Amino acid sequence: MILQALMEYYHREKMPPAGFDSQEINFVIVLDRNGNFVDFEDTRERTGNRLHGRPFIVPMAKERSGRNAWRVANIMWDHKGYVLGHPKDESREAMDRANKQHRSFCKKTGNIAKIYPSEPEFTAVSTFLAKSDFNRIYRRKNWRKAAAIPGCNISFRMAGKNRLVSENGNLLEYVRNEKAPAAEREGPADDFYAHCLVTGSYGKMARLQPQTPLPTKKSRSNAKIISFQRNRGYDSYGKEQSYNSPISIPASGAYGKALNHLLRSRQRINLGSDDSMIFWAEKPDELETRIPDIFNEPFKDEDPDRNAKAVRFLYRSMETGALDAGDRPANRFYVLCLAPNAGRISIRFWHVTTLKKLAVNILRHFEDFTLAGPLFIKQYPALQSLLKAITRTSDKHPFGCYEDIPQNLSGDMMVAILNSVPYPATLFSRALRRLSAEGDIPPKGEKLHGPRVLVDHFRFSIVKACLNRKTRFSNPMIKEELKMALDESNKNTGYRLGRLFAGLEKIQLEAIPGINATIRNRYYGAASGTPGAVFPILIRMKNHLLAKLANKNRAVDFEKLLLEIIDGISDFPAQLSLDDQGRFAIGYYHQTQKFYQKP
């Protein structure tokens, strides 16, 4: 199903023909008609915080594996080891390998120049390589940048032309007629014919599957979505490597190009660790390009309201019935999450839905996280903003730290959003833990719009969303247990105790202006976990604090409020369950926000 959907996307987007692919070429060597060096161009463009080589349509990258991988060179483009013979380090082994790679590249280029003697571009590249005078390139300032890039791809261009030599029309004919030389073949069964598992047609099967440059934190992983260990112990019925899962050469090229295209496009979201989520529709739809704006945090140079605008677009589509128009209701939407795993790629999850169901589930996610608070707070928080909120904050990381997000939590969170099921228990427990461990609202010396207030709001909204999802999943008749703002009709003991704790804190703040530490700093964790041991102490403290208030009418108002809250509490329980601790947190937050609201 995954490969078939990718192949359909390949045909939908009319991607490069068989034997060609879109590759990032970082630098281009410019030559004249006589093969003389003219310039060394940097094609890279900035995307966010990283520089990426400009994509070009070039002959597909060759599969290289084993000790003799140096013999297999790409056509008119490759990394710096093949094109210039430049080693990745100064070791003797690396230098010897680079020399072998360069000889293979020169041989391949020379053969093409002989087949097409009247093509000046091929002759110029072959002449330039035969001279082996690369010092003019090494003296360029751009070369230091190229040398610092692992696996830097380099190609050629003729002066005065706006396309690469690797895009020459004659190469289409050459690639179609090319047969792998004996040096590039591995194993006696190089030609294997069977029924393709993707298309069902009978034909020649691919021995090796295409590589997928999956982005990771440190570099790019050139693993494969389908791969077999080359060992007789793992072979079945004498079938070696990818012949164990026969996929035709056209089908493997098609799904590989589609997968690589999606990973390089805007239809990809980085889920925190090394997980990459890609998504596409069966038929072109605007929602494909809106998904990143909905879940990603905007870069510094981007519109900070992109997230809110994308979510509002979804709401308008639902309100106007646009998602029900035409063939959109039947338009399937695919979501694929991948993670690197040594030489292979792990499929974290695969989700197939419709555009309307996807929109409904995304909007339900944001509704669950909606919580009344300061006006400056974003209405639709990005996924990573929520996940960072459950990590420790500090002066260095006031909004939380990416590195502290638990592994796989981002993917589990996305699965819950797509399927509209309860959020991971880890999310709920860690949010409660951070609320008990950090600060008050607002921390002393910080304004009401400071970063810690924003993080606190996200933590409370996580608690509210997790509880509502859990309640709704166990009892579909209950739409939401906890409302967006203060609910005075809520009789839950945990919720009432949270409101009571907020009232006692407010009395303390007004009785002792400028106090360094409130009862939240000292008693919040104990009050939410073991209220029976803490609240009698706080109630006795309350009487002393009310006597300090200069405005006696204010003291009367506080007494009435506390009586109204306590009226729904029969007794202070010895312990609160984890869920009731969450309700305590929301009751505390609701009541606190009520105090800060202007009358």
C-alpha cells in the first residue's frame, strides 16, 4: 500500500523520466568549449537555518555497495571524491579510495564522450578531467565551503548555458540503452524476472532498492526503505538481496523518486528526534502545503502568524463546506513517518484517511488545547511548542529544550492527533511533574507576557487536553469534562481543591505584597498529591492573612468565595489520583485567571 501510494504520487507529479532523478548539486564547475576552467559556482540556498544545494534533474545515482563500490561512478555528476579525487580525510586509505573513484569517473565520462563525439559538452568535460589541473578550483574561496561538506555533490556547466551538462538531452538516450558493466554487477542472478509486488506486471526486478537521504540531527542517512542483509542465511529459495521482495526496476525508481521528493519538499515535518513525517493527497489539494504551517514553529524570518492563519483556513473550509465540494470528500490523504535505523529505515507509522476526517481531527486537537489565559498567548500552539513545555526551563532555554523531549513522544503525539485518540500518558505525567517543580504565575520579577507564563499556560492546556481526551474516549457521550474557562458548577473534589488553593494564594499575595515565595512555591506538589495533610495548615494560615488586609470588604469577599468553593468539598482526601491531580491543576489555573481578569 505504501509503495503503491508513492508510485501514484510519482505519476501525479510527472517526475523525471526513468533513469533520472532530482538531486541536490552543491557546487558547479563552469567550463568553456575547450575544457578550460572558468568558475566554481555555489548553488546552495538557505532554507530556514540550513543551506541546501539547488535540485537538478540528473541521471539517477548508481547503487554502490561492497569493496568494489569505487568502480561505480555516476554520469556527469558525483561527490568530490569521484569528480576531483578529493579524499574525505588525509589518511592513506581515504586518498587511495578517492584516486580509484576519480579514475572510474574519468573512465565513465570518457566513454560517453567517445559514444557522442559531436557533442561538445561531453568532450569539454572529458578534456578537463584528462588535464587533472584542479589547483584553480582549490584556490577559490568557495572550495573551503565545498571541502567542509561531507559527500558534496559537484557537476558541470558550459559557460553561457543555464543548464548542467548532466541535463543534456543525449544522456536520456544513453541512460535508456546503458547496461551495467560486469564490474558493477554482484552475484550470478543479476537478471531476475518475476511479477512485481507493486504493479503486478511481469518484468525485470531491481536487485538493489533506491537509497533515501533521510535527514537526521547530525547528517543525512542514506538508508533504504527496503533492504536485505547480503548473507545466505537470510536468503529464501536462493533469492539474493531485493529479489526476496521482487519490485520491478520502473516501480522501484518511481517510488524512490517520490519518496525523496517528499522528503525535500515542504510536505515534511521533523518530529523532534530523527523522525520525518511526510504527507500527500491522492489528488492535488491546498491542504498538502498547509500541514507544515499548522504543526511547525515558524522560522525567525517567517510570518509569526502562519500557524494561526493555516488553522483558520481549516475552520473556514469546514464552515463553508469547501471540504465537501467536488471530489474532495473521496480524496484520500496519506501520512508516513520514517526514522533511520542503521542501514534501513523504520516505518514509525502509516496513516490513510480522507481530507475531511483529517481536518476534523486536527481542529478537535486545537479545541482540546484551548484554555482561557492572557490575551497574548497563541491560540493554536505548534506541536514542538507543546512538547518543549514538558521539559525543564532555564535562563538558557526559557521555552524548554528540544533535546529533553522524550524519544518517540512526538510521533506518538501525532498518531493521537491523526486518529483522535487519547494523548500519550507520558505527556500528561510530565506536564504535571513540571507544574509541581517550577515557578508560579507569573514568576517573581517577570511580566505577565514573559516566556515562563507562556510555558506554564501550555502545561496547563496539556493537562486539560489529556483529561478531556481520556474522558471522551471512555464515554463518548461526554464532549468535554473540563471547560475552557472557570466552571463554577464543576463538583469534582480535585477541581474544587485547585480553586481553593488559588484563592488561598491570592489572599497571601494581597496580604503580603512583594512576597518572595508564595504557597505555590512551597506547597503546590503536596497540596495536589496529599491535600489532607496540607490544606488544614493552609486554612489556619488563611485566618492570619485575612486579618492583615486593610480593606475589610475585600476580606469579606474572600471569605464568601472560599465558602462557595468549600461547599462542594465534603472532606480533604488523604490522596488524589493522578487524574484528580490534573483536575486540581486546571481548577487552580481557572481560578487564578479569573482573579487576573478585569471586571
